[in-house]
Amino acid sequence: MKIDSHERAAMECAKEHALAYLDSLDKAPVNATVSLAELRRRFVHALPTEGTDPVTIIDDLAVGVADGLIGNAGGRFYGWVIGGGLPSALAADWLTATWDQNAGLYACSPAAAVVEEVCGEWLKDVLGLPASASYALVTGCQMAHVTCLAAARHAVLSRAGWDVNRDGLGGAPRIRIITSSEVHGTTTRAAKLLGIGTANIVMLPSDAALHLTPDTLREALARESGRPTIVVLQAGDVNCGAFDPFPELIALAHQANAWVHVDGAMGLWCNAVPAMRHLLAGAEGADSWATDGHKWLNVPYDCGYAFVAHPQHHRAAMEHRASYLLHATEVRDQLDWTPEHSRRARGFATWAALRELGRAGLADLISRNCRQAHDLVTRIGALPGARVMRVPIINQGLVRFLDTSTSATEGDHDRRTDAVIAAINASGEAFFTGTTWRGMRCMRVSVSGWRTTTADVDRAVTAAAEVLQLPTLEVCVTS
Ligand SMILES: *Cc1c(COP(=O)(O)O)cnc(C)c1O
């Protein structure tokens, strides 16, 4: 039976809205301009009794959300760390939704399982990870941490003679996580989800280069030397993109029988660029790694990757068997490696993105975004009333805006910084977000979108210059 005209019309309608949206990205404001009250007025209604024609629904949705979307699919977005979607990855993602595969088991979608196998191998290759590592495609780096740290928990507790799968954590030796002050909050959250607890996270101070130093780690490891220990290192921290010195730190951790996990949400991608590979030297010696597909690889949300050097612990932490399922023996059933049961076939978009870029295109994307971040930070930081706080090591850097009155305090500079960020965003020309770094408010500059051009960078610098020339910053917050 062919699809009927209503169904076809709904898909055509969605396609037209999608293309019109992509066409508008260069001109439309990057920020959302609609108020919360107006969004609620449009959407918050009682659930209707009668159904509605699909085309009307898609039209209503596209029109209703338009000025409430943030333009991170475009080239002028530098907030948080949010990449766009490469054309083939976006198109493959449309098909993924259309095919509606449950990619938990080979039996549920043989094609999805095999495409994920290819993704796993390609990703280990481009990220410089051991070919023998196991992998999982998950929803983001957060769940990649949970997956990797679940494997770590299994490993460090089995070394202490404890079976966490059978006996849980009650009465188990208390695991500790040792990391640096640059750690991302998703590691803390993974520790909570896994029952490790935030009181068991030791956050060591990093040095001026934002590195965890071997001396600091050595001392911390020695403090309770018998305790099951996981060391979490940074490959590109979220504010400045700093990389821990892997060879020394991993050797120390392994001497102490600890598991080493690397947060490489952004930084692992630097392996794609030969001239940046030194940043990751030694990282391949860790026990697990987490990164994102939806940030720098420019796969649509949501997509992250977990890798584990010890497949037996990864599998022991995730494996799932049930008599009604159909478990494969010759190929990989994804649910043996992922925290989810039923799941989206994320491999299709990842496979498409990696093919669209190829090794050369990926290297070009990574190095181009790093150059653009450097230009944004140094050019905006050179404007009157601005100060460069951190030149990017890779694709993130920090700028602070100063209150120029003579008696200005750090608090005044903090307020000025937040006001300048809000005013740049209100211009619709570029979008940045703030952070508190070493006690000071700063504007984060993060570039990870494939669409960003030199002209986009120029527009952001111009927007910042115009804001800095305004006599006062009265940012109007609509509600
Ligand atoms: C974004 C980010 C995460 C979390 O990734 P999600 O994809 O948002 O789950 C973890 N670590 C770092 C360094 C990040 O930048």
C-alpha cells in the first residue's frame, strides 16, 4: 500500500520548513527573540479531544517555534559547545527517524548494527584509540561518562574482590574519583548516578596552565593508597581547552592500580589534525574515553561515544540477557554495551558525517574552528574595554569586559561582562555564553560548527565593537 496523500503532504511540508529554516540561518537573529509568555500563549492549551490533520500540525509547529529557536545550526553561534549538523548527517538523521529502527539488538535491525560496527572502528581510528577497545554510541558525553565509569566501577571493585553487579554498593569498598578543578560537571553527575557520591570526588588544584601535575596526583594517590580509585583526566577542558599531561599521570595512576578515564568531549578530535596530535600524546594509554558526536563532529543531537580499553569490564557493566530477546552470536548486540535498552539507530548519522568529511575534511574542520576561535578571542579581546583572559589552546577561549569607571571593582567587571554578552546576543548577530573562571565572569568563545566562515567571525567582532561603544547597556529582558 502506498502512503496516502495526507502522509505524503506532511513529509513534504516538513521538508519545505526544514529547507526554509536552513536558508534563513545566515540572516535570522541567532538568539531567540520571543518571550516565554508568548511561547506559552502559543503552545500551552488543553489536549484536544479531536485529532488534527498532519500538515496543519507541522505548519503550526514550524511557525510556533520559529523565533524561539537558537541558531546553533548556523555559523554565528559560539555559545556553550554546540556544533551544527553536516548535510549528510542531518539527512541521514531524517531517514533514521523514518526507518524507526530499534537499534538495541542485531535482530531488531541488522543494518543498524553493522553500521554501528563500522562507526566504532572508524572512530577509534580517527581518535587515535586502541583498535582493541570496545565502544558504545550513546546520547552524549554525559552518558559516555556513565558508561565508561560503570565499567571502571566494575573493574576497580572486582580488583578489591567485590562483585558490584551481584552485591551492589552497600558494604562495598568506597570508590574515590581523583580529578582536577577543570573537571566537567557531567563527571560529577555520573558519580552520583553510579552511587559513587560527590563526597568521594577529590578535586585537585590545577596549575597555571590548567594541568593536573604529576606531583599533585602522586600525593593524592598516596593518601589512601588501598582505596579503589578512578582518575579522570581532561582532553580539552570546557573553558580553555587544556589537556592534562597524559603519559606521566597515566603511569602514576596505573602504578597505583587506578583506572584512568579521559573526558575528551572536544579534545579527542584533535587527533584528526597531525599538527595537534601532540596534545593527546599518551592519552591512548588510558582505560576509557568519552567524547561527543553532536559537538565537533557536527552530528545532529543526540550523539556521544564511549570507548573502553577492557571490553570485559565494559560488557560486564552493561550486558543484558532476556529469554524473549534474540541475542546474536556472530555480531555485536548494541545493548550489551549501552545503558539503554531500546534505542535510536545513531550510527547512520555518524557514519554519514565521517564519510562526508573524510580524514582530510575532519582535520580541516578541527583546525579551521581552532583558528576561528583564536581570531575571535584575540580580536574581541583587543577592543577597548575588553581583555583576553585565555587565548584558546584549541577551540575555546575567554574574554572579560571591564567597567572603565575609576573605582570599578571585580564585581563591576563581572556585571559589565554579563551585560556585554547579553547585548551582543540581543543584536542577533552572534551568540556567546558566560562562565565563572577563577572567580571572574568571562565570555566563553567556543567554535565547533562546520558552517562558521571568516565573514561570520567578522560579524561577531563588529557586533562586539558596536556594543562596547554604546554609552550604556540597558539590555531589555522580555518576559
Ligand atoms: C559538553 C561536555 C560534556 C558533556 O557532554 P554532553 O554531550 O552535553 O553530555 C562533558 N565534558 C566536556 C568537557 C564537555 O564540553
